[in-house]
Amino acid sequence: MKQMTLKAAVVLTLGLSIYACSDDDDAGSPVTKKQVIENYSNIVYANYQKAYDDAVVLEAAIDDFTETPTETTLEAAKAKWKLSRESYGTTEAFRFANGPIDATEESPEGLINSWPLDEAFIDYVNDNGTITNNGIIASSIAITKDYLESENGNGGEANVSVGYHAIEFLLWGQDLTAPSADLPGQRPLTDYTTDTYAGRRAQYLKVCADLLTDHLAYLVNQWKVGGEYRTTFLTMDENQAITNIYLGITTLAQAELAVERMDVALISENQEDEHSCFSDNTHRDIALNLQGIVNVYEGHYGSVDGASLQDLVGQANSAVSTDTNNSIAAALSKIAAIKRPFDLAISGGPESEEGAKVRTAVRELENLGANFIAGASKIGITVNVI
């Protein structure tokens, strides 16, 4: 695990760090790959900075809740968790791109967004009325940042000990209701007040929130102006850099989002296969992942708006560009048509009316990925989906 930069070192404003395309360029001059690479760097930095800022707000809300556990502070912490997912969800478009988020064993992705999560690894679980309490919280081991990091993935991929979904589970608990009830997990407040392990549970939650900001701070510092990875990326062979950008959005669209995050859950009809199964926030995960893909392809995020892959493809081949733009619009529309919450949409499987909508969206995401690959080839880039 790489040593994380102190949070105090993270630049909290974007104004001095983000550079738009030069206003001195001649009007109508072709967009260059170099400009696209620079704008992508600005997008990545801005998005990770926002995710970090929102995680800091989440950590403060968790501190308030654990210091004064009431229904009001619990609901506030839940609301801030959902808010933090809004900015992190779009950053998933930067994964699979050979960058600092997930390129090496030391990369922090597994400590930030790992799922699905085996609840019993962390806390008690209720299996049809039988309570099992053999998780970390019920143990006597000191709950520290080092310990929880070391336990993440220990003994199996589902042994997730930290990150957004560990925090989600600690706030909502298991979702034991039927999809038709349209309810998330119903963890009782007493888990943090009168329960035997209330103190350890609160400590666990606080440590997880602290680790989340640490890991996001690392990514911010990698991508800030002068940051280690940003410097490497901007000096990389241009075709390799563009290939990496395409790998990120194409792999997310065709494989990770379409298959792992949607089709697997649809086929299993199991809410445990949802991305955010405890909070019933999976519909937002899906929509935000797609929006992140669109942001990268079209070259914008927040106040950042510049040269894009869309520009390069449009310059090279208008027909492929039009097909890609149409597929983006179709994917956005078909994702929006999926019933909410997602566990209700998948509850009847792929043959049901609502399941068919999920499957239709999956196919459009796969088509979108194919369009990305076609567009990449028109600008001299070969994309082999991971």
C-alpha cells in the first residue's frame, strides 16, 4: 500500500489548477490529441477533487453521528453517504485505464469501492432469524486504520472491510425486506447506543470514513498539476494516452457496467449482487457510471469543458461520430427507463417486463462500447477491452 499524502496537502480549490483549452488557438483549427489528453487530465483531477470534498463532508457527518447517535444524525450521515456517491460514481470512468486508481497491487481502488461485500466479515448478520455475530466488530482486535486495511480482501474477495460499501453496510445494515417493499436496510439505532458492540461499531465506522478520505486524497494528489501520475500521463506517447482513455470508458461500458453490475444481478435476481444493495442506491450508481463515460467522451465535467474524443472522432469520420452520439443518447434514455429501486427491476428476471428493460439497457451499453471501438479505429487507436 502506498503511503497516503496528508489530507491537509490536498488543494481544495480548482481555479488555479485546471486549464481550459487555450483561447489563443485559431478559430476552427482541428482539435489535437495533445489537447484531449490535457483536458482529460483536468476532468480527472476535478472529479476526484469533488469526490474527496464530498467524502470529507461524509466523514464530518459520521463523526457527528458516532459522537451523538440519534435518528437525526443517522439520517444525516446516510444522506451524506448518498451525496458522496454522486461525485464518486462518475470517477469510475477513469478505471481500467492503466492509471493510479487500479493499475497496480498498491492502487487504492480495492480499498475504496470493492463489492459485493460479505456482511458477516464485518458485523452480525440475520439469516432468517438466526443471528451470527463472528465479524471483526465482535472480535477483540483493536480497530485501527492499519488493521482494517490489512483485512480488506483477506481470505476472499468478498471479505471487504473498508470503503464506501463497508460504510454503507454500517449505516443501513442488511436489506432483509422483499423488493416489493421498496425499502433499504433497516439497521436500528440501538446498534450504536445500547448494543454490546455499539462502541466498536462506531469506531469501525469512523475509521472507515477516515480511510476513505485518505485514499481519495492520494488520487487527487496523483492527478493535480505537478502530481506524479499527471506528469507521467502528459509526457506519455499520445496514442498510448488516448488508448488508455478509451480503455477506461469502453471497458466500463461493455464489461463492468453492462455485465458485472447489471446483467449478473438480473440473471441471479438477487439483490445481494447489486452494487449498493444496503441503501437501494444502485440505480444512481448505474446512471452515474454512464454519465462518467459520457463526460470523458464529450470532454466535460463541472466547469471543465474542452477538447474531447468526440471532437477527434467527428473530425475523422462523421458517420461513426453520429452513430456514437446516437448510442449515447439511447443508453442514457434506456438507463433512465429502468424501474427503481434496482432490486425491484431485477426481481422478475430477464423475462419479466421490468427485467427486459434492464436487458435492453445492457445491450445498448454493449453497443456503445462497440461504437467507441469503431471511433477509436478512425483516429488510429486500437482498443482491446480488458
